[in-house]
Amino acid sequence: MNILETKDLHHDFSGLKVLFGINLQIEEGERHAVIGPNGAGKTTLFNTITGTYHPSKGKVFFKGKDITGYKPHKLARIGMGRSFQITSTFTRLTAFQNIRLAILAKHGIRFNLFRHVDKMKDITRETEKMLERVNLINERNVPAGLLSYGKSRALEISMAMATDPELILLDEFAAGMSRDETHNAVALIRKMTEGKTVVIIEHDMDVVFSLADRITVLHYGKILATGKPDDIRDNQDVKDAYLGDLQV
Amino acid sequence: MMKKTIKPILWLALLVILIFFPKLFGVYYTNVFVTFAIFATYAVAVNVLLGYTGLLSFGHAMFFGAGGYGTALALKHIDGLALMPAIGIGFLAAMLLALVLAPLVTRVSGTAFAMIHLAFGQLFYILALKLRHITGGEDGIGNFPIPAFTIPGLISIPLKGDPVNFYYLAIVIMGLSLWLMWFFTKTPFGQIQVGIRDNEKRIDYLGYKIPQTKAIIYVVSGAFSGLAGCIYGLFHNLVSADGSLGAMISFSPIIAAMVGGVGSFFGPIWGTAVFQVIEELTHRFTDRVELVMGVILILVVMFAPSGITGAVNTMKMKWHAYTASKAKMEKTS
């Protein structure tokens, strides 16, 4: 079954056309990578799916339901989470408080004005468990703005996953990471997304080919090819447009 | 561990000082302290928006005034109205005003938010001047009856013309307001609030509704500003356009919050205290109090941008770093 589906999705920024009729199908439980050259429209695709932009034409379906034009908070509540290409954490809050906000959101604790948040033991325990899983427990009380780059990326990714969404969209999670950090991040994502559906945008082909079950290649706002990693590697169109002829 | 035992003792000491304040310092300083308590609460209410949510309002005087005018009008026109309902009317008037404005103002932020408030603040100021038959124009509403604080069948404490009794009423109400606002910042909702300040987009993607969240914070801030204004009106037995709705009423809590430190809950209280002391001292030499305050604000912005509390924290951190490095040096040598 397709957990996410876009039908003839178009988007233009007041005249500048970026997406031309995208028909994307994401199967439940798979790890799907979206690749393509700079300016292909990958992030715009994410933004139209997750409600940052309203698509100018076409529809988006999530779990069979038409969610076109839903606002981000509504999508978050029905089980869609995302991370950002540019790290987007609460810089003045500690790592613990960052994750805790996601955990509170997961439990639907929003307008609670009658309890001291530090005294909610279940929330604290769950947050600490999460911090342990993502290896941030030593940085528990460090403000997110002061974390090292790799650590703040890890926080970024774990915040997207802490709300326990069914579908996670990760926008270039490894951007700017060192080899070691990338390696750790890939391991982290493998561990954290067990049994979930993940869509990633990525430029690092090692990451893409090691993580993805299926790949979609985007080129100038159109889907060039979709398929298993091996098929994509051998696809002549993809080679011409993006991968090049050098054998990986 | 030391801290845990010291803290309750300090609070207890504060409580004792507050109880015996009128006896220790006399009527004049008791009145000064009431003014301080009112403006400290008001500054904290403004800071709930400014420091915790990152929204700067240049027109909070309209809430301060709404509270004052609400209570004054109610006491003037309703015969035999008791004290607590009158204060409640002031509180609700400010709350209602915030509720009406919330759908509009929560959709903007930054400069637009500040400017809209400047406009609304001035609008209410002009309205109070022009609607003479209701508000008394420039003269305001003065000498309205102030009922005694009564618990039916138990006690009746007269307030009019009794500064000491009024002191206790003001301190209890302001103390309670401060505690409620402090608790507000500690709830899960308070966490969402600082989240909005740091990163609105992320809060949205976590599944929180931003305008609704902002609206609640806005109403809380407006209502407590109104409560401060209401006690202020009762304290002077007068509400007037300049005294309760003027532009300085909007700016002074912002200045106090900035001097004290917007990043902390208690910062605005320290800031208000500093200004009270300076005002007392300057008044002995000149009436140009604003001149001195302006200079201090400039100095703080230049040399301690995070205010008094920020500067103290930085010093603390430096001291810890210094002692830590010293201990390390001793260990190695």
C-alpha cells in the first residue's frame, strides 16, 4: 500500500515553475531516496508535501486521505514528521528541552497550564530515553545553539523522529557532516526508523545507495526515473543527467 | 545542597520584611513600595510577551488602562459594589480587550506587532481624552468610592485613606499574580512559548498551533497588565489618560525589562526596582527623571545587553571558570 502519494503535483513561485506533474508513490515501510541535481526541486517537493507551500496544481494523499493544503501542525498530528536541510532547533533551549517539546507534542500535551513540566516524570523519563538512544545524553543540559555541528544535526533528526511519526521526511540530513558523522547518522537513522517509512533527500551517493530501498531521480521538476538502487545505477538517462558514467 | 536550605530561609526572610515593611519604613516608603509592586507585576506581564515569546508591544498601556478604567467606572456607577468584584471587572476588561485583539495581532510578529500596538495604544489614549462624558477626559475619573475589603460575616478592612491596609491588599494581589505568571512559564505551555520565541517554524512542524498558542499568552499578558493597572487606579483613587494610558506607561515596563534582563523571569522586577530607586533619588534634585533613565538604558544596552540578570550570570560563569582553572592549576603544580 502506498502511504504517501502525489498526483500530478505542480508548483510555481509566482511564475517560476519548479515542479511539473510529479507522481510520487511511497510504499509503506520502505526507505525511499529522492536524488537529483541542485535546483531539481527536491526541497520544493518536500515543502509542498509537508504544508510549507500550497501546491499550485495536483493532490497529495497520505494514508489514502487527501491532505493537499494541510498546514504543518495538522500534518504533524496525523503522523508526518520532517527534518530540515538547515538545522532548525530551539537554539536557546537545552538538548533535553528540545526533545521534550517533541515528546510533549507526541502525547498531545499542548494547553496544559496546571502542571509543572519539570515534575512530569513520565515525560522526563521518555525524553532521557530518547537522548540515550541518539547519544545526546552527555549533552543533556547544553543549549542546542552551542552543540557541535554533528550533534546539532543529530538533534535535528531526532526531533523529527521523537514525535513518533509514521512517515518521516529527512531533508539532506548528512549535509556538511564529516565521514564519521555521516556514518553515525546513517546508523542512527537505521536504528530509529525501524518499521517506519522514510523519505530522504540526499546528495551523498554512498548514503543513498546504502540506505535506500528505492530511489526517485528528479530532474528539472520532473521524475526521470524511479526504481531499485541497481536499476537506477544502470539507467542511461540518470547517468546522463546526474550520476555520470564513472562506475561507483 | 546548601542552596536547598538557603532558599526557603531567604523566602521566609522576604515574607517577614514584607509583613513588617510599613512599620519599619513608614508611610512614605510604603507607598513607594506599592508603586514598585504594581510596576514590577506590570513589567513581568509585559515580559511574558517580550522575553518569553519574543513579541514586543509598544501599546500595553491600553491593557493597564483598561484594568484601571474598568474598575473605576464600575465603582463609580454601580452602587454598593464590593471590592473584589470591582477588581475582577478591571481584570476581565483587560482580558476581554486582549481577546478581541488577539485574532488580529497574533498573525503578525516583529516590527508589525510593535507598530500595531503603538497604534492601538494611542487610539485608546485619544479615546479616553475625547469621550469626556465617560472617561472624564484629561481629568480622568477621580475620587470614586473604594469599598472596604470584606469577607461577609468575618472581617471588614477599610482601604480608603489607609495606606497600610492598602499596602497589604496590593502586596497580596501582586504577589499572587507574580506567582501565577511564574507558574505559567513552568508549565508545558510555557515550554511551547519559549519554543515559539526560538523557532516558530519548528513548533508548527511539531504539531502545535501557533496563532492559538500566541493568543493565550497574549491574553494572559494583557489580563495581568490590566490587574496591575486596576490596583494602580485604586492606589491613586484616580485613573487618567496620561496616568494610565500614556505612551510612557507603555514604554516604562519595556525599559525596566531590558535593564533588568528580558531573558529571565525576575529580570523585570530588578529593573523596576532600579528605576524606583533612581526616580526617588533624582526627584530630590530635578524633575527630569526620564533623562537619567534614558542615559541608564543606553549604558545598559551598550555594556550589558542582557540586562542586570544577564550581567550577573556572566560574572558568575566567569567566576566559576576562574575558580575551576585555579583548582586545576593547583592540582597540576
